Amino acid sequence: MPKISQNLKKRARQVEVVLMDVDGTMTDGGVTLLSQSDGSALEIKTFDAHDGQGLTLARTAGLRTGCITGRESAALLRRAHEMKMEFIYMKQALKMPAYEEILRQAGVQDSAVAYIGDDLPDIPLMRRVGLAIAVGDAVPEVKRVAHYTTRALAGHGAVREALELILKSRGNWKKLIDQARA
Amino acid sequence: MPKISQNLKKRARQVEVVLMDVDGTMTDGGVTLLSQSDGSALEIKTFDAHDGQGLTLARTAGLRTGCITGRESAALLRRAHEMKMEFIYMKQALKMPAYEEILRQAGVQDSAVAYIGDDLPDIPLMRRVGLAIAVGDAVPEVKRVAHYTTRALAGHGAVREALELILKSRGNWKKLIDQARA
Amino acid sequence: MPKISQNLKKRARQVEVVLMDVDGTMTDGGVTLLSQSDGSALEIKTFDAHDGQGLTLARTAGLRTGCITGRESAALLRRAHEMKMEFIYMKQALKMPAYEEILRQAGVQDSAVAYIGDDLPDIPLMRRVGLAIAVGDAVPEVKRVAHYTTRALAGHGAVREALELILKSRGNWKKLIDQARA
Amino acid sequence: MPKISQNLKKRARQVEVVLMDVDGTMTDGGVTLLSQSDGSALEIKTFDAHDGQGLTLARTAGLRTGCITGRESAALLRRAHEMKMEFIYMKQALKMPAYEEILRQAGVQDSAVAYIGDDLPDIPLMRRVGLAIAVGDAVPEVKRVAHYTTRALAGHGAVREALELILKSRGNWKKLIDQARA
């Protein structure tokens, strides 16, 4: 992880809620479908174990986490529950309504929210939140509006890197290492 | 994306229909099969979220899209429908008959068609269309007949790059960014 | 593909039968299992579309093809049939008995056989065949006994590269390009 | 594989039991879930064929092997059985109790154990065992407590490299090559 600038650290310290996109952010962007013999198809999703460890530690540190996505799948639901995510919004063609509902539920302002994204539909939220993070393989338009772009690629530690940035800025990280659970 | 030459821009501006191969073009070329206990096997396909966003935006911009492939799967059918593809031709050992049927249905000439491909069976179509695009990991024979080879690899943004090339040449791109849906 | 040496070309020209390992040769070495709710697990295999095109063209050119593997799966069986493989030997802890049976069935000598492999159990066959090919990510012991190591990695065109080497040495390749089917 | 130092060789020669984490160590860290139509999700795991060959050879050489993981899946269970693993501990949020049970069952001290890991929950065990090995893409905190970090990445030969290090230090490797089975 590159050195954290003072401006970035200031933004990160205010974060209480961490939201993120799913496909291309929590996954490597692969949309995988299994053909069924009846002509339908089931969705397969691949998440990252290091990201998962980061999300669990973020919860341990008291951060609230969630995701907003255009797709819907039982795979995401199971993974989000495993990671103890509090806000799970699926089938959101536009992400702003879900975002504003989360603000109300969490009782926080934009400045207390971090958002991690990779593609065009994430831009409106990234312009509002206190800390906007692009994954390493986000499209150029998303990187341009981000306060930080991870070195790690989506589905390969990008979420972990974003969460470590926040937890280290808050001074939580070292204490958390011993609290990690498999 | 590299700078777009004047010749390429001219070809791209005439495009009304964008056709493409599936395996090795919309996917990374992996042919994935799930063994069933009855001895049969079900097909799994992995598409790319960034490509999907590009295909949806292309439809928003009024382009007509489709695919021609030698294989057949419910996975492709579901994904093609999600992307609002209009022309879906599966089980085409030779691609020319499907291509000519699409020309008739769309009421366009070769010059109004772009085709994205990666391997030998794509070559006959690529020699006819107005804009022939090879994915970054296409075989050398395909790259040689292409007007443009993407920097991105198949299943990792190659289709998105091809579509952005067309949409930017037409002057549609900037307006489309705000119309992106998740 | 690197330049083909005269010695290699001579070996390749004599090839009539092309045999290969499966995991780590026709696939990238991933052994993928799907947990079932009854506690069993189903096998998933990912093959490469470019390899598949090469195997089909090899058949068109009159080469006979086959695989010898220690594992067993419906996924491999379906793919081998799609590629019109003639010799399919599964569950072979030792590969020599299957190899010798194939020699008898095909009525050929060692010098007429090419074998593509990646790991230790492939070495005994590679010491016998006329043309022994290691995939780009084979273990060092296998590369040492190979007459040729592909630049391409297993599951990403290694088999295609091996087949093109043989077909080009025989002078078949250019004519085959137009005979490719999707 | 880099040259093995004398200190490392000394540690490796004492190893009788090789234990390892699963996700991010025996796999590339992908946590893959298949959505079912009833809203549940099944777990898919991708292991590495070269790692598997290494684990089988380790058993042939008389080493005892096992895994300790926080997750639970039929996929892991099948693979562990294929590799003839003796110790299989799943659903272990903390790994120390399982580790101590294995020590008792195997009747060995810390110095006779090697452990391969990638993330924070592996650190307590890695501080105790005689030979602690981090996979090439382990998090920095894990690499810092490891006696050796593999060049290979998890799910792509890291376990194989670790096992070869041990088997070569014991002088077993050359003899084992001929005993490899597919």
C-alpha cells in the first residue's frame, strides 16, 4: 500500500459506513452463469478471501458495511451475510435512492461514508461520499473522481486494501491483527 | 485506449450494428463444463461486467447488437438478453449464413457493421464488415485482417474497448456516461 | 511461436497421433469441485477455446488425437467428444499401459506419436514418444525431457501452439485456415 | 525455487507433519458460490493439480498432512481425501485448538511441524511451528513471521513449492520422481 497522505487520512478518519459495488469491485468483474437443462441459468460469484477477512475486521472495529448492486443473486446474499454486512441493496439500476436510504438508516452525513467502485454507475455516489475509492482496474472515468485508487485489483484484495487504509488511518489496525478469526 | 486514427474514426462512424463472437471474445476463451452425476455436463460461461456495461450503453445510443457462435448454452442466452442483444445466433459452424440473415433483417450494408472476433472462423466475416476488430489475445491470423486490435484481452474489457471506440467516434460517449445504469 | 528448428520439424513431420495429459495441460491445472448438499462434490473443468479449434483442425488434417489422465469426469468426456478425440483414457494412475494400448490400436511406433504434458507422471511417456512437448508452465523435470516447450501456458493455448507446430511442419496449416469451423 | 539456506534446510529436515490453511493457500483465495433457485448457495473450490501431485508425493515419502480452515465444504473434503490428507479440521474460527489436537494425535512437537498460510488467522500457528511458510501472495504480516515465502502464488503451485523444499531438504525428491502417479 502506498503512503497515506494527510488529506486522505483526514477523510478516512471520519468514515463510519463503508459501502461498495459488487461486480468488478468485490469480484473481478466476471459474470458467471451456469446453464441449466431447463434453459435457465444460475449465477456464480467469486469473492476474495483477503477481502472477506478485511470486511470481518472492519465490523470488529465498529465500522458498518454494505453493498449496492444492479444484479441479484443468492451467492452475494450468502457472502454478504458471512461478512456480517448490514446494508444489502440488490437490483438497483440507479444507486442514489439506496444510498440515501442508508444515510437515513445509519444516521450519518456524506462525510462519514466511504464508497468503493469500478464503473460508470458508481460515479454519482463517489462524487458525494467523504471518501471515494476506485479499485485498481476501475474505468478511467471512475479513477478520475476517486480520492484514492487501490494498487490491488478487484476480486484480488482491492476491498482489503481500501479497508486497511481506513482502519490504519483510524489507528485500529495493529490491535485488530490479533483479533482475526478464520 | 490508443489514439483513434482518422481512417478508423470514419469506419466507426458508419457503424449501426455491432456483432461479435462469444468464446474467446465475450469470454476469456475458457470452455467450462460441470460434470453431472448422470454422466452429462452443463456449460458455464464467464462474461465481463465492463463489457456488459458497454453493451447496455451501446443499446442506449441506438446501436443494434448481436452474437454469432458455434456453441449453444442457456448461459449465453441469459446474458445476451440481459444486455438486450437483438441478434443471437448459436450453433453456427459457419458464420456467413447468420451474418447475411442479420444484414437482411437490419436492412444494412457491410459498411454499417462492426464485428469483434478472436479465431479463424471469424476471418470470413471480418473481411466483409466495415469495421473488423480483433481482441487483444486473438490469434495472429485474425489480428492481420482486423482494422483495430484492442489493448484489453477477451473477457476482460475487449468488447467494452471496441464499443467505446465506436461510441466516441460517433461523439456519443460523454453524454452516455450520465445515462449508465447498474 | 518461436522458429521451428530442422530437428524439431523432422520429428513433427512423422507425427500421426497426438496424445496429451488433461489437468495442467488441456486445463490451467485448476481442479475445481462443486459441493453438493448431500456431501458429495461434482467436478468442473475449464478447457480453452483456442486449443479446441486446434484439436478440431488437427482432426481435419487427418491426425488422430487422444488424452490419458489420472482423473475421471463427465466434463472431460463431453469436451473430448466435442473435439472428436479418438483415444480417451481416464483413471490411469500409470500412463504407460494406456499408451501401449493406443500404439497397438493405432498401429504406429513411438516415432509417430507426440505427447503434451506438464508434470512428473508424464515423464515416462515423454521419454518414449517421437515428439515430447512441455506446456509453458510445466514443472522443470518435464521441461528437461521435452523436445519443445510452448510459450503459451496450459489452458491458454499451449495445446494449440503444439498442434500448430506439428501442422505447420507438415505443411498443412495454410490450407486448414479456410476449413476452420466455429 | 531459490537456493535453500542451511538454516532452512535444518528446519525442513525435522518436519514430519505438514499442515496448511485452505482459502488463499491451497486455493487462489477465490471464494466461489453458486446461487441455487431456493435462495441458498453451494460452495465451489479450485485446487491446483501441481499442489495435488506434491501432496501425494509427500504422503509417499511418509510425511503426514492436514489442513485447518474456518470454512466448511464438501469440495474441500473430497479434495483432501483424494490427496490422502490425515488431518482435516473445518469450521475453526481459531486454529490453535485444532493445531494442539493434531500435535497430540501425531505425537510430535512444534519443531516437527510445517505450516503454510496466507492471512492473519494463520499467524499464531506460524509463530509456533518449526517451519512457517508463507505463500507468495500472503499478506505482509504473514510474510514477516514466515521462515520462507514461496515464489509461487497460492492455488498456482505454492503448496508444491513448499513440499519440494521439505522433500529436497530430506533428500527424498529424486527417488520420488519415479514414484509419481497420475
